[in-house]
Amino acid sequence: TALLSNPAMQGSVAVDSAELATVFEQLGVPPPAPLDATELGTLTLATQFDLQTEPQVVRLRDIDAEALGMHVTGEASLTAGNELAGHIAVAEFTPNATLQALLRDAVPPTVDVAALGAVALDTRFDTTLDSGRVSLRDLKLGALGATVTGNLEGVPGDRGAVYRGQLETSRFAADAMAQAFAALLPPNLAADELGMVELAASFTLDSGADTLTVQPLRAEAFGLRMSGDVAGRNVSQAATWTGTANVAQFSPQELLQRFGLPPQQTSDPRALTRATVATRFAVTENGAELDGLVLALDETTLRGTFALQGFDAPAFRFALDVDAV
């Protein structure tokens, strides 16, 4: 339409089993080093499109594509060849070996992508193609046996990308997560010790500085409900974690049994059944320290410091002030 004054075009296009390696090449995106281009497989695509000259806009509607074992639907618009925005939905699937290789090239080496399990995605997105900035809004992601909702943004930098956002998970079993992030967890920590997991947090991950800040944080793990904030250094290597934590009322008897210890014998069955904790903490691969500790245990309040040295054969160091027993 309007061929002479302001040309515009509408139509549809279908691509049947195109080599995905060719698509990567045209986008200027090389496959990860371990992958041969032939392993990428093919792309099948169908969509409706609108092209507008002034202002310059390209719109894709009713996108339906299959590639890398995924079925993708959605819509997108490209403005002035620079701003790309739209909506994407990926039906639930299990990542194949080729997609896992692509993911390994995009995430820290401490993450085991083979543990992701069934994956599904639904989100709105916008990105600046020149700079590589990407944001995801109204995100709904299924992975590791959990459902994650929230908003994310990634901004490239000279030393590495910075990722920030707000995320909230459903309550889920820790088995797959313990496998995926085993390199970041204390040695010999079992999934059944972690128990059910739930998380709500705002975070900033700076891949160049190798730091992670989570503030505020609300979580469930080890049968405990916690709130506070966390900062991590060298998160992709030998991580050091510092922050504050507040633990809602729990039963120490049940916590001891979670880690394989027998029930503690007490003359009063109500003893060791009520506790709350507030503290500052520092955790490394070699141990943990609690400072400014306030522990309310049954009818007693303890204040002071507590340190655990070594996770395999731990030694304990503490200085505590007990108000009354």
C-alpha cells in the first residue's frame, strides 16, 4: 500500500527446515567451541508480518517456530532497526544436548545445566540491539521443578554483563537445585537436608566483578523460614557470602534430626522446641561465622558470636552471654 508516498507491506512467510547454522552465521553469532555447526539442526518458522516505512517498523505476528527441540510462539516488533520488543512463549520441553551446550556457554561454569529438567517460558521482552541491553517483564519460567516469576534486566559492560531484577519462586523440592548449583553449596550438603525451598528476592549480579547482591531476601530452606540480605564475592569460584539473617520460630529438635542427629533427651518435652535467630553472618567454603547473634531458645536468650570451622569435621568457637536458664 501507498507505494509512492509511504510504502507499507503485509504478508506471511514460512521457512521449512532451514539449517540453523546458517541463521547463526547471518546473525553473527558463532556456536560454542565444543559444538559443530551441523549439530544445531534445523529451523521451522511461520509468521504474519507488517513492514512500515515511516516511522520504520517491522512487526511479526502469530510467530510459530521449532528449533533446538523447542516450540516457540509469540510476536515481536523492531523499530528503526534498533529496538526489539515483544512476547515469547516456549512450551514445556527438556533441553537436548545441543541446547545444553549453548546454555553452558551463556551461564557461569559453576551451574550444571543438565539438572534443569523440564523447562517452560512465558515473558514479554525488549532489547536494544546496538548495546545488547535486554529486559524481561512479566516473566514466568519453569525449571528445576520450580516456577519462577518476576522481572529481569541484563546490561553489557566493559568487564562483563550486569544482571538485576526481582524474582519469586514457588515452593519446590531441592533435589534438582542442589545438583545444578552444587559448586556453590557447602561440601556434602544433601538435598534432603535442604528440604523444601522457596525464594523471593531483588538482586544484582555483576559478572565482571564476580559479585552478587541480594536485598531484600525472603527464603525457606532446611525447614526454616528466613529473611535478610546477602552479598557474595568470587561467586563463580571460591565464594564468600556475607549478610544478615532473621529466622522465624522453629524447632531445634527437628533441625538436629534433619542433619541426621538423634532427638535430644530432655526432662521437659517442651524444651528445644522454640527458637528464633537474628545475626550477621559470613560463610566461605571452609566455615561460617555468626556475629551480633541473638538466639531466643525456649525461655532463654543468648547473645554473642559463634563460628564453625570446617564442614566435614567441624570445630566450634563461641562467646555467648546467656540471660537465664
